[in-house]
Amino acid sequence: MKKYHVYGIGNALVDMEIEVTPEFLLKANVEKGVMTLVDQNRQDELLAQVDGNQHKRSCGGSAANTIIAVSQFGGRSFYSCKVANDEPGDFYFEDLISNGVATNLHGSRQHGVTGKCMVFITPDADRTMNSFLGITETFSESELQVEDLKDSEWLYIEGYLVTSTTGRAAALKAKTLAEENGVKTAITLSDPAMAKFFKDGLVEMVGNGVDLLFCNEEEALAFTGKEELKEAFEELKKSAKSFAITQGPQGALLFDGEKEIDIVTNKVDAVDTNGAGDLFAGSFLYAITHGHDFAQAGRLACAASGELVQRFGARLPSEMPKKIYSETLA
């Protein structure tokens, strides 16, 4: 038995969720619905303009949310990332550990500024992110824990790493190590902007293919260059042995390596979609590492994401994942 079910690599960002109006985004010149990288001055400027309701902060980053979800469901997970020796870095480490995730962050950390992500939530439940990467931009092969990676069933790679030269190199190194040691590989395309503006880098990270790819409908179209989802579905088969395409309130479209599976989700009143895709991936990975097939994994992932979007924050209360599992699959 492997020590970990899922070993994840990705950015470490302290998430700050803020409720705003579409008018605020227009006035502040913030592009709605995507993740935009900003410097610290721009982030401070935006924070000074905000007058909306601010929710409590949490350790985040797309892959971190996914890895925490694996742990909350009862899986064994590890997260390699990079934070600084500042207060937000201390907070990040403690929050990660409190959620049962093993990590490389033990011991001394470098001087610098821990990354932060401002997540703007509009009344239509859409999430818009402005991220200052800080020290996580220098995430590199040095943060990889090779023996722990080898002793994992799956490697999960965050697509946002494509924006960093050292991060992309670390992702390529981790994928090579995984393939050499019988560890299955999974990647998320992360954001439509990544698939659109960093496509070449994502293609490089996918390389000769991955075992499992996660994306939403918009990302699938951007990455494949197709205009119709059916065409994108067929094109993704060239990059991944299997994949999951999330479709928001319509559910998810899966390919298990042999057949297409359509997962229909229950209709809910969404207030915040931040983290829904991350939770979907975490729920899905937990299910397939615990004896469930793709259809069952899809049902669990949609049920968990459907619950998440009805509340603010990118993470479910700690007691809820196991309850959702028992109601959905047990």
C-alpha cells in the first residue's frame, strides 16, 4: 500500500474572499470571471478600494483546495508548495496541517512575502481572482519531496504552475518521476486564461499525455482550439487517457478511457462558485483511489461541488465531505 493516495504540487496562496458588485469590478478595471496575476502594489490598491463583505481567510491555491478535499473525505494526501517566513506563511502552514495534509513546509522557510489571492464574488456567484504570487512564483524542484512522491498512487499537477518558469520545470520533473515510478498522473487546466494565454506551456506540461485531466467546458474549448464541446471531447483523448469536463449546473462529462459518461447534478441556488472545480477534482480523486468507478466518482464530485456553491468559501466544513459520501456512495 502506498503512503499517500494523492501527492499534489501547486501554488500556495492565502485566499481572501470578498463580496463585490459587477460595478466595482468595472470601476476597478478588473476582468470578470478569470484569474489575473497582479503585483503587490496593485493588490494593495484593490484592497484599499473594497467596501464589500470580507470572509475569513484560508490557505488556498487551486491544488491546495483539491488536496485538502482528498484529506477531508478520509484520504491520505501530501502537498508540495512554497510560502515565506512571514505571518501569512505561518497561517498557511498551520491551516494545511490542521486539515490533515502532509507537506514539505516543516522547518525553516525563506525570507519573502507569501502569496495572496483576492477572490471577488459577484451576486451571480461568479468568482474573479487577482493573485499576487509572492514567493510561490519561485516554487521549484527544490520543494519536491521525491520519496513521498514515489510513495503515492497519484500525482496531481496544478495548471497555474505554467506561469512560472521554475514552477513549470518542477511540474515536468515531478511528472517524469511519477511515470518512472508507476505513479499515475493527473493535471488540471485551472483557468480559461491559462488555456488561452499559456497553452504552449500546458501542452509541454501534459507532454506525452496524462492518466487523468480535469477542466471545465471553457477550458476544454480553449485548450483544444475547438468551437464545439463534442469536438473538444474527442481532441482531449489525444492528451489524456481519461478526463472530466465540468459543466457547472449541467453537471459533468467524463471519459473513463472507454466510454463517455454524462453526470447530471441536482439544481441548487449558487452564491459562490470559487473552489467548485478544485473540490470536484479532490472528490473525484478520493473516489477513484477508494474503489469507485468514474460514474460513481462523478456523482460524488458533483454532489460535493453542488453543496459548496451554496455557501461562501472554497472549502466545505470539515464534517461535511464524509456526510456527502455516505449519502451519495456508501
